[in-house]
Amino acid sequence: MTAALLAWYDRHARLMPWRTGPAEKAAGIRPDPYRVWLSEVMLQQTTVAAVRKYHERFTTLWPSVADLAAAEDADVMAEWAGLGYYARARNLLKCARVVMADHGGRFPDTHDALIALPGIGPYTAAAIAAIAFDRPETVVDGNVERVMSRLFDVSTPLPAAKPELTDHAARLTPRDRPGDHAQAVMDLGATICTPRNPACGICPLRAPCLARQRGTQDDRPVKAPKKPKPQRTGYAYVGRRADGAWLVETRPDKGLLGGMLGFPGSEWGETPEPTPPLRAEWRPAGEARHVFTHFALTLTVMVAELPPANPERGHFLAADRFDPTALPTVMRKVHEVAAPHLDVERPGASG
DNA sequence: TATCCGTGGAT
DNA sequence: TATCCAAGGAT
């Protein structure tokens, strides 16, 4: 079964910036652990399509773990903006600095040492050990769970089924080419054994697949029902000084959008109170809607021209240093609502 | 074990 | 429009 999967992978492996090409593979060259680590962290709960450009940008700006470890926190957070799950970016920096301080700038090559690093859990530790160092570790992500649940027709609902699925995956892990095997299962799950309408007809594991034999593939994996999303509201305050500077704040490291740049605002809940960050003629400019993983948010966007006084919250950022692409998506939406209401006369510009 | 933590594309 | 869900980790 493993041989058929590897043969399929040799023909159909997807090309990605962090993978070695056919020529390098033929020469026995392993992928760069730094690039593999970066890709695996970015790929946590994130699509390959979204990760590609971020990975390219990061490795251009910071070609090695030493470069990344020496980067400014704010620069890294700004580059991560839009990718989501911002704790990953904070842990990415922590991890890079631990690798420099405690591992001489080289990523450890064992599962146990890897999982001790910030932002590296069971999946990522196994993935780096297998892909970068070709260790016979068993990688279990959402793809592997789906493939195993179908291959062995597991009817236990997730997440309770995880140990059972991990057990199946472990038994299939070969001593030879474990790194390619891990990526083969994931590629299979991403391109053939997909969540909906799996392409069983061209699947290399079609013959032994129990779900295929029994016709249950559309009902695997079984998942526990999800909870409904609560609706929350709040206020966001977008103010500009006469010189064009924007009032922004860096959010605290913990919690939602931790460490990211944003606009001051109220609490987000059922009936939030307005909390303007300083005295001004605040007026409503519109609403910004955004859906997070576990709640939906509607923000009333308030705008104002601000006096040069020091704000109680946040700080002023000069117009030429303000970049909306450095904002998390919800704050970028707030900016889009506010900006047309806050045109300022630029010094030297004539109107 | 359950909850929190983003985003955008597919259907 | 609503729902799913993607190479999960931290707490």
C-alpha cells in the first residue's frame, strides 16, 4: 500500500517553494529545515494557496533563521498581517530566537527537541522531523485524518477518533522515505481524497480503501456537531490629525489579534458602551463586518479630525508610515470604511 | 477535554 | 447567503 502511494507521489507531488525539486531530490539533497519549519507554521489551519506568497516574502526578507531572529517584532507582525492566527507569528519569532540561543542556529532534528520549541506541537514536530530530516515520524493533520478514516472506514466521530486514526497512520509509516510518505498522504488528501467529492476513481489507494468498498466515503470522517456563532458588536475609532497622522494602537500580546496594529475601540459584546480614545467630534462613518472563527462582529466605525493632544489610548502614526496592509483584516475593513471620510489637506498639495 | 485563536476560497 | 474547512497550538 505504501509503495503504491509513494509511486503516485513521485508522479504527482505538488511543486512548492519549500520543497526540493526533482533534480535536487535525485541528488539526495534535503530541503532547508528553516524553510520547512516556516512553511509548516504558516500552513497550520491555512491553505497552501494563501501561504505561498507569504513564504516567498518571508524567505526573501529573512533568508535564514538568524536573519529572522534578528528582525524587529513589528516588522514580522506587519508581514504576517492577513494570514491570521497571529500567535503563530509571535511564536515564530520566539522559536527563531531559541534556535539561535540554544541550538547554535540549527534546527534540532528530533521530534522531542522540536516539540519543545514555541509554536511547534505534535503535528509540526513530526512534520519537520520527517520532511526535513527524513525521520520515520507519523504526521497526522486534517488530511491524514480524512484519508485514514476512509481507508479504514472509521465511524468514530472526531475529535474522539484521533488516537484511532493516529494508530492507523503510524502502522502505515515506512522506514524508507518517511518524509515523502508523510507528504504523499497529505497531497493525496488535498488533491484526491478531498472532503467533498473525492476522486476515488483515480486514487492509488482505491483497492484497499474500506470506505470505497462500502460506499461510505461521503460520510467519512464523522465529525462532532459545531456550536453556533454568537453575534457581537462594538465601536472602532479612526482619527486623523491635521497633518494626516493616524491614531492607532498596538494590541496587547495576548488574546485576539494579539501584537497586531489596530484602531482603538470598545469592548466587543452584546451591548458595548462607546469608548472614544480622546475628546473629539466623533461621527459615524459606517459599519465594518467581519466573521472570526468563533463569533461574528459588526463594528460601528467612528471618525474624527483630532487635535494634536496626546491620546489616552494608542499613538499617532505619520501618514507616510501608515500602511493598511500591515493591519489584520478586520482592521483593514475598518480603515476602508473610515478613510473616505478622513481626507486631509496635505502639506504642499493644492486642491 | 473544551475553548480560543483568522482568513479566504469553494460549494 | 450559509456553511465548511485548511499541513494546529496554547491553555
